[in-house]
Amino acid sequence: SLKEIAIDIQPGFARQPKDGSESLPQLRTNNISPEGHLDLSLVKNVPVSTREIERYSLRPGDILFNNTNSADLVGKTAFFDNDDGLFLFSNHMTRIRVNEKFADPRYIARYLYWTWKTGGFRRMVTRWVNQAAINKKMLGSVAVPLPPPSEQRRIVEILDQADALRKKRAEADAKATRILPALFYKMFGDPATNPKGWPIKTLRELSIGGPQYGANAKAIDYKTGAPRYVRITDITDDGHLTDADIKTLDLDDWETYRLVEGDLLFARSGATVGKTYLYQPEDGLCAYAGYLIRFKLDTTSIDPWVVFAFTHTPYYHLWVASKRRTAAQPNINGQEYASLRLPQPDRQTQQQFVCLARELRASHGKRKQVASRIQKLFDVLLHRAFTGDLTAQWREAHMKELLEEMEQQVRALGA
């Protein structure tokens, strides 16, 4: 079991974020990506004492396990390999340190990630309203296959090579998301200075009917033929729908919230307030949730693609930062969104822009297919790694050395 090979299984501590001279970065659930990587793009700082630094600091070689989240996300795991400064971890995370005499921490991290990916932790979690958790005792009871150290390292080596391909694909996709706002600036100019002298209109003036809030309905398991329930968490940062955790809504009279081509949704609350999604018919039958606000754009005045691209510009992001209220959580209401001012280019320039934007949309679909194939390959390698198939031939070729290592491993575990 994990507790037999671990020298420490330590849950983190709860603390409200606050910057200051005595504050340090604290890793939270968002800092482990669904791909099993550390994500340091958004890190909160918290005030800490010397004792807490000693108890909750992270060092290269540690394993971070997400112990509390939604039932689907409990179990996300990443290997901590960052040596750039001091990091701590929250109470929704557990730090695992293994005895490296017989367990490679990178191998253990990959195994825990694979267990999460294949749904192994869903059967273990304790559930309550909107959350689930795995405590220290339950985590320690997880059975871990433990081949000899050299075979563990071989497995890690193969998986690292495949993972490098995943990372390169993700980096290329991230660069591609910058093309749309760059195209906006090239064709329409910087909205902050409006160098081409376009008329400036509010979002309300360019819309029909004003802001419309989404359904206040429960998300339930998706059924074929039902509308997809679009929630804030379904929308990626670059304005596409995810393929994960698709739900429908528990509402018979949902037609009011049906999305049609040209509808633009704005996130009104939460950490990703300001995020937008432009509905496309190829996304299928959809209705939208209450933390989103819909604007039906007047296509005789402006093409929805122009407004959508505008919401991915640095100018728009600065506007969001200036408007978001931070009481319990960041919020921008419908009237504030309606007051958003943006340029109204001439129809010909808009049409030229839309043609290019649609080409970008099509290329995104192709990139998504490639990324999906790479992910499936990685998942197959993970399965083969932890069922013994991946290193079967290598194992046969190194059997003598492996048997010696296994004897040493047994003695170390017994000790």
C-alpha cells in the first residue's frame, strides 16, 4: 500500500490569500492540471509562520495529490519538480514523500494520476453537497504495484517521452489562441486609441433586447437528445466548449435558454469572470446556466465574431479587471456588460475579418483532433505501464538484475 512506501503523507493547511512581506505562494486545486502537470499560472500567496513553513513546504521530488474537489477531480496528481523558490500547499492538497530506496516518486505520481484517470478514486471518495474527499488514511490504503526501481525508472522514461509530445502540442495550441486577438488589432486597431476612427458603441446599442441571465436549474447527467447545459466550467479560456463532464439541465421549460447562432455568453461570476463563448451550430443543442449572461447581437450592426474577438483582447481584459467586484467572489452584472464600449468597423472590414476568424475556428477543430489522438496514445501507454505490458520485453532482457533488485526491495520493505 502507499503508506508502506511513504515516509510522509501530509495534508496542507487552510488560509485566506493575502499578499505581504510574510506571505508565500500556496498551491491549490487549480495548480494541478487535468493532464497531471503543475500549473503555476495562477498562484495565491498566504501569510505563514516559520513553523508552517517547516511543516508544509514543498521540495523537488514531492508528490501533490488533490484530496478535496468535485468527485470527478479528486485524485488529480502531479510530481513537484520546481526548485524556483518556496511553495506551500492548501488543505485540499496532500503532499506525499516516498522512500526512494524502493519507490521512484515520478513513478508513484504517474500511477496515482493513472488511477484518477481510470476512475479508481471515485469509488473511494467520501461525498457531501457539491464536494468529495479522500482523507489521509484512505489515501494510505491505496494499493501500488511496485516493480524493481530500474523498471520503475524505465516506465517513467517512456512516459516522460510521450508526455513531452503532449506538452509540445499544448504549447502550440496556446500560441494559436493568440492569433484571433492579434488579427483584431491588425484589422481594426487598438480599441484603447481607435486609430482608424471607427464609431464607438456600447454593447447594449449593438444588441437586441439587452442582457439575459441563464437558467437557475440543476445540472444532471446528459441524455441523448437533451440540450447540453453550458456552464462557466464548460467554457475554455479561449472560448470553446470542453469535452469533459457534459451535463443537461433539470428543467422541462428550457426553450427560453436555448442558444442560437450568434448568441454571445459572458461569465458574470467567479475566478473566470469575463470569459466569453460564441455559440456555434456545430456545438449542438445547448441551453445556458445562470452564472452566464447572453447578449443577442444585432447582426445588421456588427458581426458576433467581431465582438467575440474583441473580448479576447488585452484591452477587454483590462476593462474586466477594472469592473469586477470582489465581495465574496468577483462579479460583473448584465448592466455593466451592457455599458462595455467597443468599435463598430465598417461592414466590408467586418466581413473580411469574419472569413479569417472562421478559418481559425476550423483549424482549432483539426488541432483538437490531433491533441485527442496524442492523449489517447498517452492513455494507452499509461494502461500498458501499470499492467506490466509496456516493459515486458525490457524485463525479460534484464531479468537477472531485476531479480537482484527485487530481493533488495523486499529486504528494505521488511526493514
